[in-house]
Amino acid sequence: MAQSSEEIIEAHIKAIGGEQKWDSIQTIAIASTIHTKTSNLVCLKQVIKNNCIRNDIAISSKEADAKPAKKYYVLITPNGAWNYLPDNKANAVLPLDSLETITYLDELDYEDPFLHYTDKNRIITMQEIVYENNVSYNTFSIAYPSGKTEIIFLDSETNLMAKRIILGDPDVTIEYHDYEFLPQGILWPKFVTASYGTIVFDKIGINENMDMNIFKPSPIAHANKFNEVR
């Protein structure tokens, strides 16, 4: 008997650890490195659930005579949202408008896209079963509040997310590899490959104390020190 979309989503959430264990996360710090053909991006995402998000990125070129890394961050709090971009002529932290904030909220969400998708105003529609390399996948489209749409491939046997395609011009394909359970009981990939490069997850800290000062807009000179979490 064919499974309904609700049954497949329920099996997927159970496979990644279950809703209760994901909901037990109150703070999370995710340190990762993105390797592209021309540069390395050192990233640190820090989240107080349902409250604050800060994402720092340091971009360095792979060229031998490369200049020091360019740093920027995005900050979203109940009191407002800001970003600091490389080559900002005003050397200032700039406020985000409502659409920019919604877009970043979609992009920076650390949770699996199926978790609490109704509460997050996402529209999920089951698509066809796809066969690739003798593996069958249940596919879903997800429409986000920001306007982003993506296609998710769930392995029909393991119920794990194998791939997502973010629709655009061009499309961006992201594939997930080597899942493992973290001590808190949630499943997380060791790395992902994308159209633009490879993302390696270096360290993930869950429910650790966070310095609330990092969630205040400040000059980039006072941004987080990446070596403290690497």
C-alpha cells in the first residue's frame, strides 16, 4: 500500500531523531567550512531557539598572495535584524528590511525543513517517486515564505534526506553524506556537496551557554573569534 505524504514525513522525522529530541535544543552553535574552487569560507552560526540568530562568515581566497579574510555577519533578534557585508563603504552595520529578514530566516534555519513546517508557514506538496542509480526517492516540493522553492529527495528505504534542489537561475543542488547521531540523539550529516563546493561540519555545540553580547549589532572588529570554536 502506498504511503501518504503525512506517513512519509512522520517516518522521516523519526529517522532523524524524532521531534522531541529536536525540540529539546535551546541553543546551537554550528562551525563549518565551505570549500569552493576559488575560496574557503569559515562559518559560525549561533542560535538561541525562537529568539536570536547570528551567522558569521570569513572569506579567504585560495590564491598564494591572497589578502586577509573578509568577514561579515547577519544578526536577527526580536529587536531587529542587521548585516555587515565585506567592502561596506560606510563600514557600518546596516538594518535589514522585512523581506531581507524573512529570506535570511529561511536560509539560516538549522532545523530539518520538515520539522514544524506548518508553524513556519511552509507549503509542502508530495511529488512523484523518482528512481536514480537503482534507488527510489519520495520527492516533495517546499515553498518558503521568502518565495524560495526547493525539491527534497527522501530515500524510500532510510527515509533520510539525500538531496535537495533549490530552484532558481541556475538551480542549486545539495547532497547529504555520512549521517551520524550527535550525543543529543539527533541525526546530522558529516558533510554536504553542493553545486558551488563542499560544506564540512567541523563542530556542533548544543545547549551550551552563549554570550548574549554577540546578539547585539557591533562593528565587525568585535565579531566572534572563529578560532575559539574550531
